[in-house]
Amino acid sequence: MSRVNYIVWGVLLAFGAFVIRESLNHKYYGSDFGPGPGFFSFWLGMLLMVLSLVQIVMIYRRPAEPLPDGFIPSREGIKRMLSIMGALTASLFLMEYLGFSLTMMGFCIFLLRRLGRQPWWLTLVLAVAASFGATYLFGLLQVMLPKGFLGFI
Amino acid sequence: MEAFQHLMTGFAAALSPMNLMFATIGCVLGTLIGVLPGLGPAAGTALLIPITFKLEPTSAIIMLAAIYYGAMYGGTITSVLINVPGEAASVVTCLDGYEMAKQGRAGAALGIAAIGSFFGGTVATFGLVLVALPLTRFALKFGPTEYFSLLLVGLTLVMGLAGKSLAKALVMGILGLIFSFVGVDPVEGAPRFTFGVAPLMDGIRFVPVVMGFFGIGEILINAERSLTGVMAGEGKVSSFFPRRDEWRISITSILRGTGLGFFLGLIPGTNSAVASFMSYSIERKVSSHPDKFGTGVIEGVAAPETANNANAALIPLFTLGIPGSPTIAILMGALIMNGLTPGPLLFSQHAAFVWAVIASLYIGNIILLILNLPLVGWWAKLLKIPYNILMVFILVFCIIGAYSLNNSLFDVGMMIFCGLLGYLFKKLDFPLAPAILTLILGPLMEQSLRESLSVSQGDFTIFFTRPISLFFLILAGVIMVTSAWQAWPAAIREESKGAEV
């Protein structure tokens, strides 16, 4: 666990340094006597760095701890997570071109088959309900969802 | 007395068949919208505004207020059943509500939440009647200095939500603040942390972050383990009433939650999220078993759910024109769309409207109790839907919710990114609630600090020379010291335990 903690607090330390660096691009004091755009972020970055450093020192002084049970996901677990993240990311990029309904149809079919292992008929019924059904329902509520190249779904 | 006469006139208007029907429709729609995971009260209320376009202003706002109340309760349902809070106010309900659901006690959690919400909401509505007029007069005395100090109290509460590690809670609070500063600086107009990305100029919106942290993050955590058996409430939901031994605890928690929520409701700037977080912290502090919080104790649901309804977030909106939460901000937008400007003048210029809406809040509470208590079992049937199917629907609604706020795919991307962050934070035992709280309070705090210092020409002593501000600063200091004091021995114990291992 110590190595994981070193990495986590190390990343936070680096992020704190990054925030400080960014804040230095802005004025510390504003033109109207008050703090400028860089004031808050500078001190937040400092606080983050100090906290991270203190934690790193504490981890160094503390004896090594084993990883909690189940901390590292199983291979199947990783595959499931990657499937979800992959489907979400793909749908984000495809939605503008394919439109909401078609993208969500593919999204649902993929996840229901890959993770749900549902029969084809149920997969199709649920996918149509979640994609075209949602488009229709939210259309009634005047929520405009991306239409894509076909221009109507 | 004057207020009660106005209220009676308000009841006469609110109890007209048409307004009663709109209130009922609003409660049903709000609960449905709130139940849809990832949609939440803010997005739900915003989505339903077009429905009210053709109504006259009083009916429109009565319906929207009912939607808000319904969605708040709907958000509680999703917090308990699937660990997805509708809004920041329901975040804390997840901690014990979801754990209760996992033990097959979702019904009891939802039942006590409905009872607490009804009691708190009713007291708050009567409170609004009592304090509205004096508070409107007092409103002119509050300046940015007092607001800043008040918000500082809110931020120090982050320490009370420390969980296992104070350092981790502080880091999450800081990260929430940093997130909140992304966008165009409100005073100088300079873009901060935008890296040339145009959509970041508008800042990071609260809803995609919440949906990502709590919706996508939770789904990823569940997917990592297994997709069967992770859904809350594998056991049967047999009763929506607490056990006999839990009633006494629940009643005292509800009373404390009502008192606290109502008190905080009087203070402008503190939204229902602050009330629920603070209420949870207090319950843990006064409890004889604080270590059991987070494992499914009923007071962990009863108190915050009561407090966030007793908070009467509409008090600051109606009396001072200050929206206390994203949903209230949407209601404020709806009021302005209907030609009504919230603030002290509302009571004098549109008295009939205001009092009808206030009366409808009380009626809405009764409708919600009638609607929800018997239907708790029905809502709990959502548990029977296999998680691997429900999960896909949650993801679709999260995408719709994030997109529909601003018709922006960037917000969907932000939600996915926050989902990944949420997963990592949960995995590493970093509490998410402090980040959400500071994300909400950050911009308000920065703005009031900078306005105060503009007034004082850069002199920081302004915060100590104004009595109300000084009171809030002392309160913030006391909370900070108490929280640090409580966390310190725990850290030492943790260290010695580590040494033994």
C-alpha cells in the first residue's frame, strides 16, 4: 500500500505545483484592491503541496502496509470497466455524427450483450427503448438531443 | 398576524382545483424525474420548465415548486437504492441510506426519509411564514463580508466530513475549490485553467461532476467487482417503517434536523446541502456509536433528509433573491421568466403570488407524503431490475442529463472524465462529498471575498470589525479546531496500529 500511497500523494504534489505554476500566469492582486485571479489558486496549490509533502513524510516514517483485499481488480473486472469506459468514450465521439438515437442504440446493444449477457431479443427491445424511446420522451419535453447525419433521429 | 392573514389568502388560491392539480402533477413528475438516476432535481426541474410556459405565473411556479420538492424526494430514493444522489443535498443520504438498502432495509430508509422530509418541510413552511417579513427587512444589513465569513463556516464543515482521513478530506475540499475556479475570472475577466479550451470558459458545471463522481464512478466500482449481487438491497424490502428501537433515535434526529435545517435556512447562502452535511456531522458527534455511521444507521438518513427539507431553501430566494442551490437557481430563472424578480420587493409588489406559492409548499408536503409513503415499496421494486440492465439505463440518462443542461457534448466528456476520477477516489478512499461542497461554495466565496476587499480597499480587517462577520469567523474557527482535535487522536491510533502490523 505504501507504494500506492507514494504515487497518489506524489501525483497530488505535482498537481499542486502545476496549480501554482498556472496561478503565476495571473495577477496576484487585482486592479480593484482585492485579490487577483491568481490569488486563490496560488494558495490552494500551496496548501495541496504542503498536505501532500506531510503525507509523504508520514508514509516514509510508517512501516509498510499490505494492500487491502480486492484492491487490485480481477482481469474480468478490468475488462468490464474498460468496456464501459470504451463505450462511453466511443459514444461521445460518435454522437455528433450518428446522432443520439443510433449511438445509444449501439451503446446499449454493446453493453447489454457484453456485460449483461442478455438474449438478443431482450437486448434489442431494451436498446430501442433506451435510445429511440428516450429520444421520443425527451423530445416531448423539448430537450434537443444530437441528431447526426440523418438529421431526424 | 399580518403574515397569517396573507397565508390564509394564499391557501384560498393554492387550494383552487387547478392549482391543486398542478401541485399534484408537479409532485408526481418531480418524483419520477428525481428517481431517474443521474437526472437529478436541477436537470429535472430545468427540463420541465417548458411544460409550464403556457400556465399563468402562480400556477407555473406552484407546479415548479412541487417538481422541486418531488425531485428532491426522488433524489433521496436513488441515493438509497442505487447510491446515486439527485443533488448535493442527497449526497450524505447515500452514506447510510445505501448501506441500509444493502442490508435489505431500503424501505425503512425511504420511509424515515419521507416522514422526516414531511415534518421538516412543514415546519420550514410555517417558519417561512413567520420569518419572511422580518428577514426581508433584515436583508439590507447583509453585505459581501458577512457572506464570505458565512461561506467559510460552510467550508470548515468539510473537516467534519473527514471520514477516515482528515488529510484526504482536505485534499478533496481543495480539489473541489480548484475545479470551481476553472473558467473566466468573475472580476478581471481573465480565463483560468482553461488551456485554450472554449467550453471551459463557462467553468466546470456542477451537474456533470456529480453525475460522473456518483453515477459513473459507482458503476465502475460495481463493474470491477461483479455485475450480479452488487445492487443495493439483495434482501427483501419488508417494511417502510423503522424498527421499534429505532423510532426514539429517529424522532430525536428528526427534531435536531428540523431545528438545524430551519436555523440554517434563515441564513442566506447556506443551501440545503450544507444543512444535510452539517446535520450528519452533528448526528455523528452526538451519537453513542459514531463509528457505526456509514454502515447503515437510521439517524444517518433521518437527520440529513429532515434538515435539507427543513432548510427552506426558498426563504433566501424569496426574501433576499439569493438562490441557495442549482435547482433553486433554476426556479429563480423561472420566476424571472414570468416577470417576477425575487427579493425583498417581491412581498410588497406581488404579495398574492408569493403567499399562494408558500401555501402550496405546505400542500405539496402533504401530497408528497400521501404519494410516497404508500408507494415506497413500489419505488423499492426498482431493486428487482437486474443491475446489468439498470446500469445501461443509468448511463443513458447520465448522458442525456449532462448533455441537456447546455446542449453540450463537452459536458458529457466532463462527466465521463469525472466518472473516472470518482472511481479512483473511491478506490483510494478519498471522500467525494467535500469536493462537491467546495465546488458549489467556491465561486460564491471568491466573489464575496473580492467584493469585500474592494469595499475595504484591500483591508482584510473588514472581516473582523463587522460583528456578524466576526461571529461567523469565530464559529468557523471553533469548527476547525474541534474537527482537527477529533481527527488527531484517530491518526495517532492508526499509526500505532500500523506499527503493530
